[in-house]
Amino acid sequence: MRRLVWVLPALGAAAMAAVLSFQSPSTAANAVVDDLHPVTGLPVTQVMMFSSGVGYFARSAEVEGNTRVDLTFQERDINDLLKSMVLQDFGKGQIAAVSYDSREPISRTLSSFAINLDNNPTFANILNQARGEQVEVVLQQNVAAQPGNIKGSIMSVEQQKIAGKDGAQEVDVLNLWCVEGMRAVKLNELQRLRFVNPVIENEVRRALETLATNHDQQKKAVSLHFVGQGKRKVQVGYVIENPLWKTSYRLVLDKERAPFLQGWAIVENPTDEDWNAVNMVLISGRPISFKMDLYNPLYVPRPTVEPELFASLRPPTYSGDMLARDKAVPEAEAAMGGFGGGGGSPGNGFAKGEAQDARADGRQLRAAMAPPANPLNDEQRKMYVEKAKQNMNGRMELGATPNAATASALGDSFQYIIEQPVDLGRQKSALLPIINSDIDAARVSIYNQSVQAKHPLLGLKIKNNTKYHLMQGPITVFEGSTYAGDTRVLDVQPNEERLVSYAIDLGTEVDPTNSNNTSRITNIKAVKGIVYTTTRLKEEKIYRIANRSTLDRTVLIEHPNRTNQQFKVTSAIAPIETASDVYRFESKVAAGKNTSFTVTEERDQGTAIQINNSNDDQIRILINLTEASAGLKAALQKSLVIKGEWDVTRREITNVERGIQTITVDQNRLRQNLREMPKEAEAYTTYLKKFDVQEKEMDKLMQQLKTLQAEEFTKRTAYETYLLTLTIE
């Protein structure tokens, strides 16, 4: 077993901290491992960048025996590290533990060690903290009054005044209890000092490591402990926040050859270490990623459980449904296609067999990530690249230079495997070629009134026949060797078509004019007494196109898509494309010629008229409509007759009620007169006789009103019943 030693050279208190040396003892959580070999850092060997703000990093190297690997990470990455880190020992070893710095202040951490190195302690202060510990002291050879080596326990450190050439000087003196008794040793006469207790050695070493890692306050130390025998490969993989990788394209238009597309991936190394010969994979997709606070200690309130004698219920626990999980795993496997969801379907440009191959490639990549597998060796990498090439139908369209990446589908995601190892320095960015291929592109002029009211834009109709997924990014367009303009493209799947525009077509003008809009009733029907009319609104827009250039033009007119307003295109020429916001019509215009293009749209607007709430004039208007059928007109005419009979009865009721009201008012007058006039008066007798006549007339009117009300109810019921059965298309 290797002996653990801590040596302090006696160079004075001020220089003491610079000359501490030690041999690393073994430290691991829950275990003590002898002969631990410390390794500082593991090189980055594999990088997978996602277009969602995270990156997967794999570090691997060959180690021997029991090894502690020391890494440093930015504090902001610790939560992601704790959430995603996976360790692998590819030999017969095992993972012992992972330890990392806490968020505690450095002073609090240092005070937790047996020897507190906080506040820059002097040699004497350190020895005072170790009172009672046994030490071995080696004195300088020019000290004749003391033996060369002394072994004893520290009793105290004191200051003594000693006379010298320059007068009395204060000197720190170490008091030791030795076998032969107590000894006093001046600290300035020490050559070195060693603690015999290995525990103290370990404490001082860890305190020094804490001080060293605290030089950069934004970084935290993470130690990985591998226990095993012999030489073997180990790896750590994790997912942390990383800048998005981006794409940038160059499109060359040349009369002598097919349009040529060159794509570049923009990657960044924001870390503080160089990437040397790393295997790089670029993945376009949107995996769900989130942050969780695993670094800070979290405490959850716990319920208090009463003793069994007081309450018989205990907090229940529940196990998961294993059958549901077993069933969900293969279904998710099939749905994801190995990675990212939705296996290769005809919609993403892969046939059935190719989709299965892509899913197999996706499972290989997923196995490399969670948990991460051993980085591919040269032979495995060649096999993987060849497999990806076979998925591309065995043929890669190449331009002036060969592709530096192999592309393949991963379900709803897409990956580019950079075939050559990548070297990228710290805090550096790089352009990596991923596409060099001919592409189908046809010249068009794209007119949209809301974009440019007078001129269309020069553009291209691109069909992605490269078999690669084109991730969104800018495109710089060249006409031969001349810069023509810039454009931008969104994500384009294989075999998908997309329009791009890069300049204003000054040789072509478009004048949009709204034509006369019309409306007409196209349909009228009755359903259960409600008459429905349909009015068709017609709108026209004329696009007058003038081509003053010397070249023929194919103009794509973008007309607003107003499907949400119930408008339908009824033009003689249908749109060649229907987008969510516009229709696209194609019009060819010869050089130096003018033409016009008319877009016609129609919308049906309906109204509802309830007959029993309508007056006779409104019903007669419906009868006189030329769009109304003869049957509907006859039915409406009959409704007028039935309603007329009902109206006669209602008028008679009104007349009878008016007569009753007149008699009632006159009788009130007669009652007032009879109360005020003497009974012997002749007028009293006259008023009384008139009152009797009115009473008889009132009884007659009340009987007539009752008869008319019954008749009105019968006629109203007949009218309403007729309307409820009135249904004529």
C-alpha cells in the first residue's frame, strides 16, 4: 500500500502555501479505494448538436486501475449535468461515485475541514490547528543544537523574543512532546514537516483542491470515480445547454449547368477547452428539453403519521402498471422510428424499407445517447456511414467538392453525420459543409400586393430533390459568379416544393384593380314556415401585367385566401397552389407584352324570414321574386288567404272591444249622475232607463266577444299549423 505523506518545507510562513505537496489518497463516496490514480479531464470525443438549444457531449479515454477523473463545469450547467449524465466503464470495472462541489460559500466549505485554510493562515496558525497531532520534523543541517529528525506531538506554537545582531526579534517556536521529553523548535529552522496521521493528510489535500477550484467562481468541480483493474475505456455522456447549430446556403444559377446548392452548418464551441478530432453529428429536430433544479437541496413537507394504536391507516404507496409499460415501449419504438417520433412514412420521402432502415439507424443513435454507447471506432463508423448512404438510395449528388456529411432520417428528425473528425478551438465557431448537390429550380416572378404593390419579386420554385432535409436558414443567390440577392427558406422535406424570392423584378409591373362587384339571389325555399333566401356575392379582381424586359416571365400571382370568410374561387383558371394565406395563380407573359388575369370569387350569404312575424307586404315581395318556384308562390298566396281570414276576425274582436269600452265609460258617467241627482227628479228616471238599456247591450257584446275569441283561436291555430307544414324547396 502506498504511504500517504504531506510535507511542509520550512521556507518561512509567507512562502509556505506555495510549497505544499502531497500524494493523492483515495476518496470515494461510500467506499475507500487504495492506489487511486487521479486524471484531470477527459477529452471530448463525440458531440451531437440539436436545433433546440441543447447538445450531447461524450468524453472518453483509457484509464488504468482505480481512477478518479476530475472535470470542471460552469455552474449553470450543473443542473443539466445531474439530470442527464451517464457513466460507463467498458472493462470489468464499475462506477464508485460522482462527487461535486456544493453551493456553499468557500469560507464555509474550508471551515468544514480539519485544517481550516480560510483567510490565508500562516504556518504557525496551521500548526496551532493541529495541536495534538503527531508530526515528523526534519531540521536544517546547519542547526547543531538539535538532532536532524524529531518525531513528536504538537503541544503549541508560541512567539519568543530572541536576541540577535539587529536586536531582539520575535520568532515562532513549535513545542513538541517527544519520547525523550518536550522540545522547542524554531519554525525558521525547519526544513520540512510531515503529519503522520493520513486522515489529516486527506483533509489538507481536499482543502487545497477546494481552494484551487475556487479560482473561477463560475465553475464547479465534478469528480468521477472508476474502480477496476487493468487498462480499459471509460466514458461520460451528458446533455447541457448549447447554442443552436444553424444552416446557411449558397445557390448558384448558371445557364451552362443545373442550379447548384451548397449548404453549410454553423457550429460553435462555447466551452473553455479545444475539441480535437471529435465525432460530430448535427440533428434537426425539436426534442423536449427542460431545466430542473437538482443542484440546490430541496425539502418537502412531510405529514405526521399517528401511532397504530391511535389510527389504523398508513400512507399508501402504489406501484406502476407494468403491462401498460411493456405495451407502450414497442408502440413508442415504432412511432418514434428510433428517435424523435413518427417513423419514416411516405410523407417524408422514404419508402417502407427505407423507413425501417432509418428507424434502425435512429435506435443506434438513441442507444449512443441514453445511455451513451462507446464512441464508434473506425470500422463501426464506416459501417454506419455506408448504411446511411444506402438509405439515400446509394447515390449522393455532389457538386464541386464532396459532401463532408452523411444525412439520414430519424423519424421526425434529421441528422447530418460529419464524416471527418472536427477540430474546433475553445470559444471558436466553424462552418462545416453538409450539402453539395444539384437541385431542381425554375425561375418565376412572384407578385403579392401586400409585399410590393407595383413590381413582383424575382424568385425560384425549388423542389428539394437532394434527398436531404433542408433546415431553415438564409440562402445567398448567385447568377453565375455575380451576387444576385439573399433569401430565406423554412424547413423543406425531401421532394417538397417551396418558393423563394431574392430581388425585385424591375422589368415587370402589375396593376391590381377591383372590378364591379355584384350580388343576386340564387335560391329561395320554405322550411316549417321560415323562408330562406341565398344571395350570391361575386367579387372580381383584375391583375394587369406588363413585361418590359427582354425575357419571358412566368408570374405567380398571390391572391389572398379568404376561405375563413366563406369565399370560393370560381375563376376559369384554378390556382396552381393553395397556401394557408394565399392562392397562387400562374400567368405566362412574353417579353415586351402585356396581359391581364382575372380572379373571381363568390360567397353565398343567407337570410331567414319568419312568415308568422312578417306583414303582408313582405310576403308579397317574396311571392314576386322571380327565383321563387310556382309551388312556393302558391303556398305563400294561400298563407295570405288564411291569414286574411284570421285578420278579419281579429278586426271584429277589436270593434267589439271598442264598443264595450264605450259603454263602460258612459256607464261610469251615469252612475256619477245618479248618485248626485234626487230620485224625485225626472232626469233621474231618464238616466236609470238608459243605464238599463246599456246593460242589455253590454251583455250582448260580451257574448259576441266570447264567440269571436273562440273563432280567432281556431283561425290562428289553422294558420300556424299551415305554416308548420309549409316546406317547399
